Amino acid sequence: MEQPLFTTRQAPLRFLYKLYFAASLAGILSLFYYRLTHFPASHTFIYLLISLAELWFAVTWFFQQAFRWAPTKHTTYPDRLPNNLPAVDVFLCTADPDREPPALVANTLLSLMAYDYDVKKLAFYLSDDGGSELTFHATFCASMFARVWLPFCRKYRVEPPAPTQFFAGDDREVGRGKSVSFWRDYDEVKKKYEEMQDEIAKASKGKKVPDETRKLHKGFKEWDSKISPRDHQSIIEVLLGGNGLDAAADGTSLPNLVYVSREKRPNQPHHYKAGALNAMNRVSALISNAPFVLNVDCDMHSNNSQALRDAMCFFLDPKQSQKIGYVQFPQSFGGLTPNDLYANGVKRIYEIEFFGANAHNGPMYAGTGSVHRREILNGRKFTTDYRPVLENKPVGEDLSWSELETKGKAVTSCTYENGKPWGKEMGLMYGCAVEDVFTGLVLHSRGWNSVFCSPERKAYLGLAPVNTNDTLIQHKRWSTGLLEIFLSDYCPWTNGVGKLKLGQIMCYSFYTLWALWCLPMLCYALLPPLAMVKGIPLFPKTSDPWFKVFAFLGIASHAFSLIELLAAKGTVKMWWNETRMWMMKGSSSYLFSVMVIIMKSLGISEAGFEITSKVIDEEALKRYKQEVMEFAVPSPMFIPPTALSLLNLYCFCKAMTGVAKEGWGAAEDMALQIIISGYITLISLPLYEALFFRKDKGRMPTSVRLYSTAVAVGLLYILSPFI
């Protein structure tokens, strides 16, 4: 009897969660009973808005419980895998050499090429959507360095297999217990690595590849004519596999490496990252056509050379593999502050929620660190008679390398997809800023399951934004795309019925409705403080038994959130930072995304694809390491949260002044409103510091201060008459 390649277990102590769920549900129902039976005769509109905000909070909370009901973890057994493993094509994406430095791309590529996997079964495709000679140069340098790096990694089982991270470690720790031969090889490889880094850095700094380097590969001739990121021809160049450089320094084989830059013209749609991945899909089908494809973003270097073997445990399991369409690894990040200042470690998603999605046919596709069956990306629907394809037969197996390059240019032309089903019935889906989640939803709707695989050693480590503006922009893009999915033909409430499990519909609903979180949040941040200064109570007084219901729900939700994060090895301050950023995103990123969707529906503008910068200013980095928030950019993203913080500060101070004069008894019916404003004020302390006290370059820009103050005053005096 064949042994299983993975086992499944549910998290323990679920009964404690279910007690919390039952108590919270009872509290929510009690709250709505109170609202219905205590509807006031005056100020009905503001009371109705608060009630609707609470209703949406409750709906969001209910959807979120699908992740908590039965968290499921998998354990893989790669030592049980057969010797003859299926081939894998690895897709690496980059788009802008200014925001995604070429040295970063080279490091990620080298880390992926060092997988502990049969090298003859691997092929690598780099998509450079910016058509940059600097990125091609860095890829070429990486291909040369790979001749010494890959044998070194195989010989000494290097972890992490990313040279930048490996050589950044303490030499004494790296070489602890190693032989003399290791040190000899280590010094030689490190020297060559530093030479590669210097060459890439010089070219990037001067914006020019040295003439002597350009003579080393014919591909550089593509840049003899002027090329712009949005207007250039297709460029397909084989860097390893077809130019005599297919052997490592020790004589062993090297995998194929192909540079791909699809044609882009200003008058032709290119569909952003989804279009780039679909172009790579077609090019790779010509050359290697592996039955499995892994896609990784250029800022997510491999941290575990065994990751592909872990993925294969799911695809090759003798009993449970048939319906698995893709394996999703978590996005993990290096360089975070100890308390994750901007909550960019997305710890709650990848260390809590995705385990819960495992119980509902698997998690969404997260866009990087995902291994797919090629045939499901090409439109295959699941049927009970499905038999997995494990062999690869390249479409262009009878063509020479030069013929393959020519054919590759044809399938990556900007008009190739015209009249074809790419982006609709096959490949990654078009029409959405988060093509990954959209594609995952479509695959799930076609009957496929996914699996969340989180090995003990993180499979990938990436670079998270290290300033407030980039964080808010990133979440604006995510929430905009997610809301587009909800409003599309694949809405989980319509298309999902009958195709997805109820828990899966709830999980997708929670994410796709992220942006609408701004509506109840804005109601709670605006209406209670404004009503408070007008003397209008919106909640029961402290002596009223119903006060306990509101107090319980507020305390229980925060306590559960804190305990959950502590159980995931977080800290109290990390939880506080996460809570602050959730409120800032709600009043900024999510608000702007709703505005973008409204403007798009009116035909005023389109939702674009914004790349967060991976270039880090040294002074800003120093402040980041000290966990000081960065507001140096005069960004409109800062205005709504800053205005709300100023408004609540004013209202809170005015209310407390009244309490100081008349005593707490006079404010008994305003207690919850005072607590809400005080809570917002407390969580906004970094904003006040940046507004009033800081003198460094990371302080709040003057323009943001002026606009935010004007908005706060406007809200106070324009909305007050209507309350």
C-alpha cells in the first residue's frame, strides 16, 4: 500500500472558539434587538446610519468566521516522493527597474535556480514588462554567476539559496563546523558574487550597460534602437540552454533560462501582470511546456530550496491529488520591525486565515509563491474522470533555439491575443487589478481545489513596504481589485452558488468586500463624536443594562483579536500597530478604492496598476527600524485619516472639558461616544506626533496638515447642522 505524501489535521481547542462565537452571536443579535426597540423619535437619520454601520460590522464579522471554524494544517513527506519528479516551469515577473532594482531581480532569480530539484526538469522564464536593458543585463550577469552559485548550493546545501541574504550573514555562523574546502569555495564564490553586484550597480547607476558587456550576448542588440517601457518590440532571448553556457563550472547541467519582454504599444491593451504571465505561459509552452508552473514576484526570493518538493507532495499523492489545482505558499517578509510597524507582514492572513480556508476547498490564489497545474491555467475544468498530466511535450520541440526565439516573439506580440480566449477562458483573468484572486476564484468555480502549504522553513521571503504611503497605496490597489471581483460576473454571491462551498463563499466575500469596510468605519469615526458635541446620545447610558451588550462586544472582539495574534507568535504592540493600520486603511485605502470603482463605473477613469517601490531611502530606513512612522510624501492618502484624527481629538477634548466642569454624571449617556473618540485619539498618537512635534524629514508635510485641518473644520461645521 502506497504511503500518503501529506496528512491533514485540524487545530486543537476549537470548542473555545465556538464558545466565543456563540457568545458574540448572541451579543450581536441582542444589539440589533436594542436598536429596533429603542428607535428614537428625533435624530432618526443619524441613528439609522449608526445602525446600518453596526449591521455591516456584523456581516463582515460573520463572513470572517469561516476562516476560524476549522483551521486545517497539512504536513508533507517529501522523503516519500519518487525519484522521477515532473517538470516545473518557473515564472518570475518584474516591471520597473526604478522601483524593482535589477540587483533585486538577479538575487531572486538565482535563489529560485538553486532549488533542490532535478535540474533537467526545471526551466526559468523572466518577464521584464518594462523592456529594460538594465534588467536584461542583470539577468545576463545572473546567468553567468549561476555557473558557480548553483554547484556551490548543491554541494553544501545552502540555505537560504539567495546569495544576497546568504552572504549578508555572519561568516562565523555560516561556516560553523564547515570544512577547509567549504571556506575555499565560499571565498571564491563570494568574490564572484561581489563582482556581479558591482557590475550591476555600475550599470544601474549610470543607466548604461558597458560596451564590453554588450558584446557578450546578441540580445543587447535589441536596445540599439530606443525602447520605452510602454512602446517596444517583443524580446525573447535564451540566456542558458541555447548559447553554449548550459554547463556549470563543475561540468554539471544548468537549467534553461529565458528572458521575455512581450511587445507593448500605446494603443494596445496589455493587461498588466496578468498579460505578462499569459505571455510567459505561451513562450514556455514552446520551449519546455512543463505540466506545472510556479510564479514568483521579483521581490520574493526563495528561502527554502525544498519548497518545490513540498508542493509535489500534494500533486503526486496517491489518493488526494486528483482535484488539487494549485498549491499556495504563504507570503512571508524579511526586514520587518519587531512589532511590524505597518502590519505589512500580513500575519493574520497567512498565519491564521489561510489555514481556515484549507477547510473550504483551499485558499485564494495570492499571485506569488503558487504552483499550478498548467492545464487548469489553460482552461481545463475538473471532471470526475480527470487524469493528471505529468509529462511535458514542448510545442516547439522540433525547432532550433533561434527558431524558438522567433516563434516566441510571435506569441508575445501585442495583437496575438485578439480573438483568442486568453484572459477570459484560459490563462490568468483580465479586467481586474488583482488578477491573482480573480483567477483563483475562476479556478475554484471550475471545480478545482487549492491547498495552503506552510513549511516550517518559510518558502519565500519578500520585501514589504517600509513607509506609510506605499502601504496605503498597496492596499488601495488590492481592495480596488477585490471589489471589482465582487461586482463582476464571478461574484461569489451569484456565480459561487452551486459551485463553491458555503464557507468558501464566505471567505471570498470577506476579501472582495474589504473596500466597503470604509463605510461603517467612517460612520463610527464621524457620527458619534459630532453627535457628542451636540449633546445627542447614540448609545445606552452606563446605568442601562443594554450598555453591557455594547461593552461586551467591543471588549470581546478586541480581546479575541489580540489572543489570536499572540497565539501566532505576535506581540501586543504588533496587534496595536495592526489595529491602527486597519483603521488608517479603512479611512484611506478603502475609501479611495470605492471612489475609484465609482469613477470607473461612470466611465470617468480606469483602475490602474500601481507598483510599490522596493528602493529604500537610508534615512527613512533608519526611522523605520526605530518604528517611527513615515509621512514624508505629500500624499492625498494621508488626508482622510489625519482629518478624522483631528476631528476626534477636538471632540474628545471638548467632551472631557465638559466632564471636568460638570462631573461624570452629566456625561453618563455619552460614555460610549467618549470612549470611541478617546480610542481613535489614542490610536492616532503617531499622526499627532507627525503633525505637531516631529522635525525630521518623515514628519507630516505642510500641505497635508493644511488640507487635513480644512477637512476636519469643514466636517465639524458643515455636517453638524444636519445631526
